[in-house]
Amino acid sequence: MRSPFSSNKRTAPSVFPENAATPTSKAAMGEMACCAPCGYLYDPSFGDPDGGIAPGTPFEDVPKDWACPKCGARKQDFFTLTPDR
């Protein structure tokens, strides 16, 4: 007889995107931007190398035609995360 606690166990999906880093300071948190449609976090320390954005690039310096690597949303669909958010 199979235990009710065996192979039916599922892992809950992460609420944070794969690239989500834990900010080390309030200043670092203020530099991050979140995609409103999908929740992708743009972290300047990672940038978006696949999208042509070098690590260390602040979100305000990301080109206007850049799109979210997860869902394709426009840059204008992102909001900046601030320490009070």
C-alpha cells in the first residue's frame, strides 16, 4: 500500500523570478525594477546580457526599446522598487 505522503508531493512554485537577488541595502532595492505584467525583477547588478544590457547598468540607462525577457513587456511597463514598496 502506498503512503499518502509519497510521490504526490509537489513543490510550490517560487514567487520570485529566477534572477531575483536579495538586496543588500535599501539603495540597492531602490535601483531594481519590476515588470508589472509578469513580476520579472530587473536587477542592475545582473543586467540582461541576453538582451544586450551589461551587468551594472542602472534601469534608467536601459534603452527605451528594451523588452522584458520573460514576457516581452515594454520598459514603460516596469515600476521602480523603492524601500517603502
